[in-house]
Amino acid sequence: MLRVNFRKALVFGLIALLAFVTFGSLAQSGSAQTSPPLKSDKYLNDTSIISGDPCGPPCFANIVPGKTKFTDAVTALKADKRFTNVITQENPLQAAWATAAGEQCCQISADDTGTVNAILLRLAPHVTAKQLLDKYGNPTYVTEVDYSAAEVAVALIFPKNGLVAWVTPGDPASTLMPESPLVVALYLAQDQFNKLVAGATLQGWDGFKPYAAYKSAAPVVTPLPPPTVPPQPTVVASGTDAASPCYSAPLPNIQPPANAPKQFAAPEQVIDPTHTYCGFITTEHGVIVVELYANYAPKHVNSFAFLANKGYYDGLTWHRVISGFVAQTGDPTGTGGGGPGYTIPLEVNPSLKYDRPGVLGMARTNDPNSAGSQFFITYAPLPNLDPAPGSPGYTIFGRVVKGLEIAQQIRPRDQGEPPGDKLVSIRVSDATTGK
């Protein structure tokens, strides 16, 4: 695990390093005696993250990642009487500064165009976790931060606000509480935020709990949106394929066993990879019919059919629905971190692409072989989910052949928000045999 020397990196390079390490790896090297503390009253006394004065995340002191030019930001920082010792460097373009009392606290970095892309603030502990949640709602993701042997933090991640907030419960044996203080705030431009999240092992928010529980929690299973997601859905009601044998196939009358389990050691073998299978995803708005690619992704289709006809998906929520991106479901916990108890290895085929709305893909963590029960339906072409150098891609195991307009009606929602629309049921039939 890569470890960052916080003392050296705070002046220059920390933000650049953040883009290449997981949140959980942002731990300082050395002992607590030789490294700056995570929590200190000497750091920046600023509560604009709550007050919004003069602006709130991802804006700080009227500096906005992705918009403000680096030269303008440096000029503003030097004119601000709250700050001293503003120093800059090139290649990479960054600036660091201290509080009025001379305590080093903060940093900005810029991209190749000279635009600020990240702001890092070490804050005096005057804002609590409860205040953050009251202001921004539950975080979409969280992850643990092993800062030192004596101090830890939990990173609360708010993608819509471009904000990563570290709150510290204390030492590794402590419990995160509503009154746990905010000690680090990281504001990011969208491309930097996506880069950071893509390399992180994240969990869904599941309330305040002991720090050890964050370390042992299952990571969320989710693809990452492209750098720019259209503000409105791009789904159109053209995702029909009357030539598919599934288009006119009847909804199967399959009754799952009563009180079927939600955890399994492995899926039973229930398909013949040479056959064609149809999936019927019943939502609150109607039925979405999908043709499953048993020949291209036999392990994924087998698992999907096994779970569906066991009633595994019945009554779950669409826990992650992002306009212009995907509608995702299949997690029995509704947090983005649940699964069936087993994983499926990646199955990608060069002939299958995320080149249209209505592609059926399998979600996973950063481990390409970690797929389970969570899947998604695309709302747009998403080439960033295809295999590419340095990225193994996401398994495609089917496509919508009827009812794409039904998928468009699923209510937008992200993890950590109130419950989403209900997934009524999924059933899978064999179009080859008619059963």
C-alpha cells in the first residue's frame, strides 16, 4: 500500500498523489511524533463548507475547481488577510499557503490549461459530521483513512458537490459519531473527482459505527460515470428489437421457492450456453424485456438466471439511477455494497460494446473478478465502460429488446439518498425450449 508523507506532500504534490492512490492509502509515513497531527486547532479556522460564505463546495474563497484560473487564484490568496506564505511552483502547477499565524494548511493544483482542478484544506475542528450530513445529506460513499497509529479518519464522499470530507473519530479503536470533527476537505473538479474515485475502494454509507467496521465493510459495486454526464436522460423509446426471440416471448410463470436465501456459496448451473435466454424485469412502471448473451457471458447469465428464478431480486430497490448514465439494482442491502455471497470472473468480448442505450452490464468493484448480483441498464453510449489499456471494462451480458422507455421512468437516485423505485421481480426463461 502506497503511503504518503503528509508533511512533505502538503507543500507540493499531495493533490497529484491523491489522483493515483486510494483514499484508504492516504496515510502518513513515520511516527506520530515526527508528523503533523491530523487534528489541530492551529489549522485553518473556516466554516464556509457549512455557511456557504462566500461560497460552498466545491468553491472555496471564490476559487472553483474546473473554472478559476490558477493565476487569478494565487492573486486572490495573496490578497486575503487570513493567509500568509503563499508559495507557488511549476510542473506541476501548484500553490500552498499558511494561516495568518503561519501554520501550513492548504494547497491548490492546476491542470495543463492553467485552471485550478483541486483545493486541499486542513481545517481546525469546528465543523461536525452531523453538520455535514444535515447540509448535504448522507454521503454517497465512505472509506477509512489510516492516517497514523494514533489517528484515523473516515472519508465522506459527496460526488454531487465535488467534496471529500475527512472526519476523525480519534484512534483506530474509536467510533465515528455525529460530533466527530471535520479535519480535511478536498474540493475537486469533476475529472479529478472521477479519477480519484476510480482508483478507490469505497463503501456505501451505513450510518455511524466503529472505525473497525469501516475497515471490514464490503466495497460498493459500481461503474463510474464518464467525466461529463448529461444533465437529462438520453434514453429514447427506440430500444426495441422485434427480431429478437425475446421480444414476443411471454412472461414466464415461475414461482420462486418460499423464503429463499439471499446468500449462496455458488450459483447452481441452470442454463445451457448454446440456448437463448430472456429476462423479464418487472418495475413499478412496467416490464423491461432483455435478451441475455449466454454464448458471450455464460457465467454471468447463469448467475443472473439462477438468482432471478430463486426470487433473489424480488422487492429490491433501484439504488443508483443517474440520468444520462445507468439505472443500477441487484443489491439486497440497498447500499451498493451487497451481493449474493459469491463472485463471478470478468467475461468481456470484443464484439460487444457499450455503444447504445439499453446495454445490460454487470457492476463490480475495482477488482475485475468481483461481480455478483448487481447489474445496470445504460441510458446512453458509455465507451468508458469498454475494455481499454489500463481498464478491464465491465461485462456485457445482454440488451434491452423491449421496454427501454420503462427504464427511463425509473426515478433518479444515488446511494445514500432515500429509497429508490422498487424492483418488483425478475424472471428468466429459455427461448430455445420455450420454458
